[in-house]
Amino acid sequence: MKKIHLIFVIAVGLCFQYGNAQSIKTLSGKEISSAAVDKFLKTLMDSMNIKGISIAIINNSKIVYHRSLGVADINSLDTVNNQTLFQAASISKPMFAYFVMRMVDKGLLNLDTPLYKYLPYHDIEDDPRYKLITARMVLCHTTGFPNWRPDYMGKLDIKFTPGTKFSYSGEGYMYLAKVIAHLTNRNLSNLDSVFQQEVAKPLSLKHVYFGMNDYVAKHLAKGYDGDKLVYDKNFDIINFNSAGGLYAEAVSYANFLIAIIEEKGLVKEGFKEMLKAQVQVPDDNNLRKYSGVTEFSLGFERKPSNYGMNFAHGGNNWGFSSFFTINKEKKFGYVFFINSNSCHNPGCPELWKKLETFLTNGK
């Protein structure tokens, strides 16, 4: 196969807006130049065969660096630009958790009311334990559901009594999305309209969408495994997929992270509830072994650091990877999206850890 050479392109408009900072502070407080970050990213993309990336860095609750680099389509050589969208994969979950907390603020949903009281779930109604499942359990992954049922359409089952231990699950998030749709008189084909009204517009998130629309179809990057175009035929790209179906780019997602840092859009108690530890991640769990996650809050991983508590999440869809970290005490954060399979190990340690190390210590 002909080798595709990386096209390293900086989006001109945002380069002017964010790229002229004299220095960027890492989490540790070390100052690094925009040019040093550019060089690091180019080396990383070349060495890991990453086609395209959208990345933003936050200092003092402001975006101080943003780049749109590489290619969105290796055949047409369309470059990644400020409008290019990526599958956000599992970092959809924290944004959905915030959406849920908006519903809690409005009194539409209670975190500890069993979900079946809002909407019975016929996919699991033969197991009465499902009547224990609450929104809190969904958001901190203690439902007992598997991550996904076989082939995304087999029989759903419960592995343990809900609420008794941690087990990461996209299935739980999908059940909760159906509950929210029911409570707002929507379905999964049009629930994004409520999300836009309750989250995207109030927080000025210009380009974040749960589900396909004309803008997404026009601006979505293609996903790659090496130089091979890949597509998950079982993944629902059309409807509201709370577990991994967000389409986004770095500036919009970074603005969401700034809202978390600055506690915008929810009552103070809502933020306290959303970010506090809800469940311990077992020592033998891959998230803990590979990524250092010790606890889950509602939608967010909690990772202790030398600089205070980091809140983070990563994601992998076939052909796409994403990751973010924020530190509220330091008002620091970063987020990136790529249109490449960066690894095949749980927790994606190679890519995420290289970026984490660089943006924590500057080396």
C-alpha cells in the first residue's frame, strides 16, 4: 500500500486567535512555547501514523492553544480545519452526564429513583434486578450491565446486583438516554434538539451534536486504521447515542470543559454531586492499571495527581480516539480528537500517556 505522508496544516483563523501566546503552562506550571507543542504533535503524528487531530489546551480557564492538523480524508487530501468534526467516542459520556444533571436541576429526573418508574425497559424486563437501576448507577457504571451486548443487538443481561460494584457500561447510558427522551417527549432521533437547547446553546458550544445532521455529514472526518478506511457497521451514527455518539471538535469540547472548571450551568450542589467520588475502580481493572483511574464520579474518571484531582475520560471508536483531562484547582485542561486507531490496548496508554506526560511536565 502506498504510504500516506502526513500533511501538517495549522488552521489559519485559530492560529491567529490561540497560537500567538508567548508560552503555555503545563499542569506542573512549566512554560512551553506554542512552537514546542507544534513540534511535539508533528513528531507524535508521524511516529504513530495519526491522520488528523483537533486539540485544545486550557490555561486559567481559557483556551490558549488550538490546532487543527493533518488530513480528514487521505484520498481527497482534504485537510482537518476548524470545522472538521470527529467521533468523540466515549468522551460523549461526560457531556451526556452534564445533560442529565440539567434534567435533575429542572426537577425532571431524580438520581436515585429507579429508572423503570420513568420508563420500563423491555430488553431486560425478565430480570427483576433491573428495577434497582437508577440514573446515579448508570452515570458511575454500577448497573451490572455489560459494556455492550453481543454484536450490539444480542440479549442484554445483568452481571451482578446493580449498585454493588463497578463495571463500565455503555448499555446503561443508552437506557438512560431513552428515559430522558421519554421525559422530554422525544425519541432518540430528535433528543439532540433538547441537548442543544439545554447544554450546547447556554454554554456556547458551537459544534457538538448527538446524532447525524447535514452539518455533521458535511464536516465529519473519515476514520482510519493505519492507512485503511474503517467503519463500524453496527454503530448507530444517526440517532442519539449517549455512550459514544457525540460529534465534536476541540474548541467546542474545551468550552464545555471550561464550564466544568468554572461551574457554569448547574446549581452548585449539582456540580458537587456530579464530581464527587461515587465508586472505587478495582485494582485489577484495566482503567486503573493502564490509566491510573481510582474512582468514577457521575460521568467523569477521577485520577489523583501531584497537583490535585484530575478529571478525565478517554474514548475509542473504530477509526477514532479522543481524550481529555481537566484540573479544577489549576484551571488547566486539554482535549484532543484524532481520526485514527491509535492503539488496541485497554486505556490506550501509548498515545494518551505521551500527551499526558508532555502536557503535565513539558517533556
